[in-house]
Amino acid sequence: MDEFGFVKLKDVCTFYTGTGFPTKYQGRERGKYPFYKVGDISKNAQAGNKYLQLCDNFVDDEDVVAIKGNIIPSNTIVFAKIGEAVKLNRRAITETSCLVDNNVMGIAPDESEMSLDYFYYFMRNFKMETLAESTTVPSVRKSRLEELKIQVPTLDIQEIICKKLNSTERIMVKRRQQLEELDMLIKARFVELFGDPNTNPHSYQTAEFGTVLIVEPQNGLYKPQSDYVTDGNGIPILRIDGFYNGKVTDFRTLKRLICSEDDIKRYELHENDIVINRVNSIEYLGKCGLIQGLVEKTVFESNMMRLHVDESKLNPCYISHFLCSQYIYQQILKRAKKSVNQASINQKDVQSFVICIPPIELQTQFADFVTQVDKLKVEVQKSLDKLQMLFDSLMQRYFG
């Protein structure tokens, strides 16, 4: 330890390597040991799990012997060490003895020197890609991580730091849960008013989607990466990552690019347009968003298509939620053209969707309900944003 309390990780941590995972051992839903892959770490991190809980593969003792597996103990922090996942900076803690694949590394702190929570927050704050080898595929060597220095205050000070971070994060988790509950409330109200589209219990009129469109589906704008700008100039462009649960998350955070007046005229979004993801991996195909609350002229990217419904027959809010249903997703699966890495649907596919058309008054009632719930969501999101700023500032203060 130097005069400022910094030590190398190799002096206060134990490092664990992953195990090759032959295909014939994969896919078992039960077993003595969970076997975590990079995707499992991502799923747990995205679900807000500090400890690894979700797992798709399990193995038993005889499997561990056969594959010469390295068993990793509980309370080990695991993360991707190879590939684009390195840049995502996702971390999780093992809850039990387990194995990880050879694209993953584990590090466990010596808890007589450094608490697990303190080291976990350090690892979350550290940008792993700064240690990545400058090759086509990012990779981080154990030898470089061993030399990484961490400031280790006394255990009492570590505890104080972690209490602040843990309490802030607990409130953030509650706010995220509130947002999820409000989303579920909207879904429950949809079913309450309209029933399950698969059975159409109210015998609503059905029609092909194309018969109620006043603007035919149109694919978006393609621009090379060189046309994107970061200086605040240019025009915002809506991409697939810009909307969630049927709505654009925040128009102010969209990426921007340089495009011509002709491009703007042809690809500009308008209030109550609906955009649908037409090219992506199969699980995200057909993801849609309702355009409301535009703050300036905005265009949309080529991986999605835009359309506009006849608002005398369909309330845009109602149909955007309808399009997000499993009923429509099953229709997408039947129509999708699949390749090795992605799937696609075209304009004719979208126009052929079979939809339910309840009385417009009932659709409006649902839209009014969504508006009220969205107001609550805005307030919860504001609180969450403030908490995130506080959390980020604490992380910066303690871990630089």
C-alpha cells in the first residue's frame, strides 16, 4: 500500500478464469452449479440484480470434471472480458458456487482488507474498456487487471461509503419498480377495457391494418456514421434505442446528424405518427413507438418504418399499445423473413396485420387513462433522475 492508500488488485483480490462450455452440456435447466455466460450477466444487470439470479444453464459434478471446469465461489464479481460486452461495463456478484464461460472473468476481494460492496462499486465505476487490447475484438488481460490500483480506506470508512451508495440505490430501485407498476397498470387497463385480442371477447370489428392507414408505411433514412455530429448541430434522428414500451423516452437525448432539406421533408416525423422496427433480432422485431411531444424537427432511421392511422377510426394511443401486444407479435413471427443474425418485415406485412377496432369512445377513454398515468410516470422519472445524479456524483467522489 502506498502513502495514499492505493494497492494493486493482485495484492487484495483473488482472480478466477472461466471455462470452455461445449454445446452438448448447455441447455440444462437444473443442476448443482449454475453456469453463467456473458448474456446472463447482461440479463441480470439489466434486471437490476446486484447478485446473479437469472441463469439458462446448469451442470453437475460429473460435468465439471468432464469439461475441466473452474468452480467460482460466492461473493465473486464477474464481468465480460472479451468482445463488445466489455464496453457495456456490466457487473454482477455470484450468489453461490458456480461456473462462468471463458469470455468472463471473476475477481473476489479479500474481505479482511476490502468489503465486497466497496469493491463492487469500484468495479462498476471502472471503465473496463480502458484496459482493453487495441485489437478488432476488445479483450482485457488478467495481467493488466492485476496491476490496476485501488484506494483502500479503513473498513469503517468503506462501510460509511457503501451505506450512502446502498441507500441511494435502494430508493432508485423502488422508483424503477414504481415505473414498472405504472406500466403494468396501463396493460391491465387495456385488458379490462378491450379484453384479450387473441379471443376478442367483445366481438369488436376486425380489419387489416392497411385499411385504416392514411399514410402508407415508409422506411426511414439511412446515413453513414460520418454524417452524425456531437456538437449539438444537425437534426435529431429517432433510432430503435430511442423508445421503450411504445413511447419515445426523451426526444432531447436523440443522436443528431447532418441531412438535407429534402431528407427532412421526406423523413420528418409528425405528432401521432407510429414507428415500427422492421429490421432487428427477432425478439425486437416489431417494437413500436408513438410519436408525441416533438420538440423540434426530427427524422427516423432506416431500420424502422413510419405510418399514420385514420384518427376517426383509431386512437393513436390505443393502436400503439395494441401493436405492442403478443397478439401482434405472433403475427410478426409468422411473416418475418429470418437470416442468421436478424429478421425483417416489410410494408405489406405491416399492412396485413389483423387488428381489433373497438368503439372510438372506448379507445379515447383508454387514451385519457394513459395520459393520467403518464403524468405520474413523469414525476417518478424526475425523482429517479435526481437520484441518479446524486448516485453518480457519489461514485465520482469516492472512486474518481
